[in-house]
Amino acid sequence: MAERKLLFEHTHDPAFRTLDGYKATGGYQALEKAIKMDRQAVIDEVKASGLRGRGGAGFPTWIKWNGIPKDKKTTHYVLCNADEGEPGTFKDKQLMETCPFLLVEGMTIAGHATNADQGFIYIRGEFIDAARALRSAIDEAYAAGLLGKNIMGTGWNFDLDIHLGAGSYECGEESALMSSLMGERGMPRLKFPHAPLPTVAGLWERPTLINNVETYCCAPFIIKNGGEWYASLGASTKNSRGTKIFSVSGHVNKPGNFEIEFGTPLKELLEMAGGVKGGKLKACVPGGSSVPIITAEDVDRAIIGYEEMSEVKSMVGSGGCMFLNEHTCIVTFIWRTALFYANESCGKCTPCREGTRWMLQILDRIRRGNGQKGDIELLKDICSQIDGRSFCGLGDAAAWPVAAALRVFPHEFEYFIENGKSMVESEPTLAMAP
């Protein structure tokens, strides 16, 4: 299969970043169609499309949209999670920089479907160019009557604004994101069944729809061409429809973002990125740093789809695909991953706060040449104590890559512990006190 550009069809056209240029390619035809439809009919099209959340969880999008109360008694919000902080993932950033109107139109369609009054784009503070592109697009949309009061003469009012975050990975978690947006410390909150779903009580305890950038950007195509048309893309999979953007990095000759149809073999994505650089393929982290690592043999048989990737014991995740060549030390790679999650833990819950630090400490002493007998089993035990027991998904995200590396590449950890150096690095690791 070749690339199947849908969202990225006009990404390299500077005119696409202007309202006139966007309209020239069919932009806002979807909103014009949607706004004349019954709100439930819009949601039904999203259901028919089979669209699932592109942020990592793969949750059916229509269920969220349908979960907003139909009997409106208070303000409804539409919130975009543009806090793209997963290592290895940079697709949303490019979408916002080069296709800002696609996101604005998608959120406006979602606003109409959920009878929303206000939309917010929560974006990482470091994404200056993306924020500027979105600000310009929003201003043009207001001037053209596509945002604000009486949109397209329908009497419906919908406002859209941008909120800059401060760079915390934790704020990519939806409840922490909402806390940050409301001016509170960006830490996770209690979730269902212990607290209402955001669709019932989200921002300021009002019904709130939350999706990520890529998910909203799919909406104009679904409404314009129909849900069944969108569902025809990726029809070879069990339950993955449409296209998915993968951010490919690591040891490849042509790193970058590639939009492909679900059902594409993972090895073909590697070919699109120009193949392996600097040696043979050793491993792959297919969906962002938090998803389980797989071997080169798994890459050869893996099919990109939410259910299909589970057959190689990994995930689609956020689409941050890192290919690693034969010269990569898996112990060092996993140590760096663990360092990131330990630093980003908010410290609210014990499993994540203590577990991530203990994992990092053990991995650090292994890589320094001071590994001890029993460290592998101890790491496995710590992973099991974190996974499924932390307050939010960050704990799981920290445990999964370590647990997978111990399962897939145990020999590298064993060698490092026994010899005080890596299997693949020529220079001995400097032995230092823990």
C-alpha cells in the first residue's frame, strides 16, 4: 500500500492555511451540510464511519458525541486535546501548523452536533507556530461569520479560543487538562464510576466533549463524504476505519509524518520512511514511547489496526513509531524512557510516584554496571504494582515499555547485569555507586 493522504492532502500548500485557500479545496462544505442536518443525524454519520479516537485509546468517537445531554440545561463545551507530549509523536503539531482550518471546522461541526456554546483548544505552550496558525484561522473564521454569533444565519452561536499549556506531559490526560484549563494545578481527578464522565460534568462541571486534534480533523471528511464512505477505508481490518497519521522516527532514512490507511502492514510504513538507517532492524516502538516494544520479526507480520496490533502484543497508540537498528542498546533505550516518565509523574498517587522512581533507580544501576541478581524479577514486580493501580494512565504508560522490554529482550538485561556492560556497545559501562 502507498500513503493514503486525506488529512495531509494539502499540507504542503501554504494557501491551505488561509480561509480562501481552504475553501478552494472544498473547505466548510462539511459544516454547511452539517448545520442543516439534525444534530443526531450528524452523530449517526460519525457512528457509521467507525471513527475511533486518534489520541491513543481508540475509543469510539460517536459514543462521546452521543453522551452529551440532548436536553440542554446549561452551557456545553467542546475541548480539543492538543497537548501532544508523547515522545515520538509529532503529527498533531504538523496538522495545526499546516491545516488549521481543518481543526477549526471539525470542532465547529462537533459543536453543532453537541449543541455546544464554547470550544477550547488546549495546546502545548512550546507549539508557538501551531498556536499562531490557529489564532489566524480562528480570526478569519470569526470575520467570515463561521464562528461567533448566528453562524451561517442559523441563529446558533459558537465561540472558539486557544489556551496555552505549560509543557506538562500530565496535562495530556483529560482530567488534568481540564483542571489546568480552569486555572487549577494540572493533576488528574477521580474518574467514572467514582465521578461523572466529562460528557456529564467536565469543564466547570458542565457537559464537555473531549477529542484530540486528529480526531476532530476527520469530522469534515466524514460529514462531507458520508460515514459509509469513510468506513470503506481500512475495511480489511477487524474494527479500524479511515486513515491514521504515524510519526516515524528513530533509525530511518526519511523520518516524518505518514498518513496511511488502516490495514497497512507495519513493514510497509518502514519502507515509506526509507528503510532502516545504519544497520539491520532490531526493534520497533509502534505507537509512542508508552506502548510495548516489538522485535523485527514482529514488524514483518504486524498489521496496523487497533485489534491487529494486539496480535504482536503492542498497540497503535498515538502513532509515534520509532524504529531501532541493531546497534541500539535496549537497556539504555528503556532507561531513557523510564527517566522521562519518572520526571513527568505528578506525584499524586503512590504507585506512579514511587514506582517510576524505583524503576528508574534499578535501571540506572544496571546501565552503570552495578546490576544485581534479582533486578529483572524486581522490575517485573514493580511494573505489576503500577499497571492498573495508578490514579491515571501515566502509571500504565511508564510500566508497559519496561515490562515489554523485559519480556522481549530479557537476554540484553541479563548480559548487562552479568558483565557490567551492554551487548551492543563497544565501550564498557562506567561502574558507579548506585
